[in-house]
Amino acid sequence: QVHLVESGGGLVQAGESLTLSCVASGNIAGFLTIGWHRQPPGKQRELVAQITPGSSSNYDDSVAGRFSISRDNAKNTVYLRMSSLKPEDTAVYYCAGMDRWGSYDYWGQGTQVTVSS
């Protein structure tokens, strides 16, 4: 079983930066593709960035150029560096691990990010 724990959320002003962390535990944690998702108030959850065990990554257009995902496999940790934050980035951010069938099946509890204008 894989267990994921996010941290690093908070309240920031527009234009500022924030880095989220996702620590994975479990004997397959080092082999998972990890994705950062977010759910804005009143909206559906969306994938914003993901990274493979080999550190290939991709981003949603809404965050490309502003967010950067990285991983430290030795620490079983994935980071999401968020820069030039906008009020529309306000959401609960979740990290999730992909199972062998390509579905995000392991989820953390989420961390709140609030960007004030």
C-alpha cells in the first residue's frame, strides 16, 4: 500500500512563490508516476503536473512556465515549485500516485493554497 502526505500549502499574495512537497511511503513508492492535482472552490479536480520515475514531466497549459515539478527518489519526495502565483491558482492541491494500469489510485489528503490579489 502507498501512503502520500502533502505539505507546504498556505496563504500568499499574487506574484509570490510557494513549494509543495509530497512524501510517499510504501515499497513501490519509488516506481510511481506522481501527479499534482488541484481542486478550486466549486470546480472539478484537475491535473496540473506529473512526473515519471525517470523524471519526465508535463504540465497543464494553465501552469506551464510558472510551475515546476521535480522528484528526489532517494527521499521518495515529489515537489511542486509554484511561481508567479495568481488568485486563480487558489485550490486544494493533492498529490497522487499512478497504479500499474495508468490510473491515479493513491491520493494524499490535500493541502490548501490560497492566493490573494
